[in-house]
Amino acid sequence: MKTYTFRYGSGTVSASLDETHILGELRGNRVPAIEDIGAALKEAVETPIDSLPLSQYVRPGDSVCLVISDMSRFWMRQDKVIPPLLDYLYGVCGVKPEDVTILVANGTHDGGNEKELRTLVTDPVYDTVRVVNHDCLAKDLTYLGTTPHGTPVYVNPIAARADRVICLGACVHHVMAGFGGGRKSILPGISGMETIKHNHAFSLDPNALRSNPRIGNGKLTDNPLNDDMCEAAALMPSLFMINLVMNAEMKLAAIYAGHYLTSWQAACRAVDSIYRVPVPRKADAIIASCGGYPKDMSLYQGTKTIDNVESGLKNGGTLILIIEARDGGGPSEYFDWIKNLTDGTIEDRLRNHFTIPGYIFFLNCEQARRYNILLLTDIPAREVAPMGMKAFNNMEDLLAAADLDGKELYVIENGSTVIPFVQEA
């Protein structure tokens, strides 16, 4: 037996497993972290992809809207990038602090309080630059146009009116949009609820109650959700992207800057090269942690690990997910969808009143039908039972229920940075 340690919330948990049945301990491919973030950022913005250098893109007197991600993505540690970026804007571009607004791309999430905003941008930045939460339900959103996919694009007026918009975000795999980051800073990041709902409705197959087979982790080509997001970003004038890539240890490993689309696509390729891990075959079982807080803050956030690792699991296999979920389901409506699940009205509600938490709930139920999902979590078992998942509050009881004897197993200590793929013979 070998003991493995997994991150759980702000702490750790351990599991003793039979080594003879472990096919592999999967980690992302090793890439060193950036040692000097300021120097790497300077190089990226001065030699951007398909764009003028930032020093020529932003001029003295320009109003600048810097779009950043919210607290649910604090793992990207943009707090280490924002100060040197602002120093560059002040010292090289000649921008004044009073001409900069930092806009938090909350999407449909609730905006953070002052403490959270200070954490996101650092105290010195918060004290000198205006920091604003985006509200997708605000009444003063600006209409930019309608995408070829029919989505009316309403965005935050601060960004719409700024002379220059700079988006700072991290590129990761995403179960709906293929990859996160890049154009997602605009849609859903700073878009209105109507815009977000219309776009995210592409997650459903128009002809059946199931996820759209055209979407999925790493899928960009012919993905209507992604295509629509790119079209929305194209409507935003004067857009400059700064894309962060994290290594398997969740340290900043690369920065790609420039054109809103091609710089992000370069980041996507880099993410694939780090997170995609070859495996000889699909396993009978996988035990994976989300990587601790904030990755496992809720089911809404933490079940992205299921999206990542299921490519290495046999249909009907056992998935053990280590997810504290101190915030429960996440958005308050997440568990509200249980009523629609049990009374048979979930399709009607999703079709006519699509929400992102509702779809993630539906997706998690789909996954629970494909696999035997056991959660080590703070969530009471009764809350996830209607979804088809089993919850445990201690590892011993969970492993007994999992019955791993004779089953081939992958161990994944950080499921947020691993995408298994079976190598073809």
C-alpha cells in the first residue's frame, strides 16, 4: 500500500492505495515557472502577437479599462501581474492612474466585497486606481451589435467607452467553450445577462436533452459557444489581450499578449502542451483532487475536474473526487434545479430559462449517469443523492464503498491541470 496526499480546501487528506493496480500518477507536463514576472510581462507586451506593442497601442491621455478575472479564478494570481502592468502603463505608456479603471469580469457571479477586491489587485493598486465590479443585470449596459450567431451583445459601459481595453486572464481547458480565457473576458466576463444566456444556451443539443456534442474540453473548431464568444469580442473596439498560462504546479509559466484572438490561440496551444497527458488506456477508476481552494470552493467550480479527467475513465467507471465545496453548490440556484430534475421539468426550464448554474447542474447529472461518482466533501450526502452522486465525509468510508480491489486506477493529485488522452497504437 502507498499513501497519497491530496489538497482539500485549505488543507490536505490522505488515501492508502494498492500500488499494484495503479496505472499511473498523472501530472501535467513539467514546465518551469517564470522567475521574473515583470520582465516576462514587458517582453510579452513589447513583442506582441499580431498587434502593435502596448507602448504604441496606449498613448498618454488615453482612458484605459483593464478587465480582470474575479475571485473564483484567483488561482491564476493576477495580483502578481497587475502591479507591474500598471507600472508599465504609467512609466512607459504615460498613462495616469486616474485614467485607469480596473473592471472585474464577474460574468453572472456576484461581485466581491472590498476585501476580495483588495486581494485581487493588491492594496497599493486598490488605493490608487478605481476598481469596479461588473454587474450583468445593470440597466446601463452598452449595445455593441449582434453576432452572426444571433447573440445581442451588451457590455459594461466603462469598457465600451474606454479609449483602450486591456483584458488580463488565464487560459485553461473549459468544458463548454473549449478553452477559457481570452475572448471570455468579454463574453461572459463583462456582458449582460441576456447576452450570456443566449450564448451559453448553445451548450444544449437543440434536438435532444443532452449537452451539445459540438462543445467540450479543448474543442474550438465548430464549437458554436466559442465561435459566438469570438464574434462578440470582435465587436469590442481597441482590444488588447494578455493571456496567462499556468504550469502543473499552478505557477505562472508563460505570457502571450497581443491580438484578441491569435494571442489567445497561442496560449491555448501552450496549455494543451502542459495539461494533456498521454495514458496507455482508460482506467476502471480515477481518484482526483480539484487542487484545493479556490479550485474546490463549490460543485459549480470544482466539478470542472470531472470535465478534465473523464477522458481517462472507462464508461461506467468509478470516479473519486476530492472536493471540499465549502460554498456548497456555489450559486444559490445550483441545488434549486433538483426540483426540476425530480419532477421532469428540467428540459423545459433549461430551454426557456437557461442559466449557467442550471446547465452545470445538468452536466453533473449527465456525468453521474456515465460514471459511479463518489465525493469526499463537506456537502451532506442527501444533497447530491438526487443527482446520482454519493458523498462521504471521511476517506475510509469512501474507499470501502468504492471497492477498488482489482481495478486499474489513475491517481491525479491536481485534476485542474490534467487532461488524460489515450495514445493511439
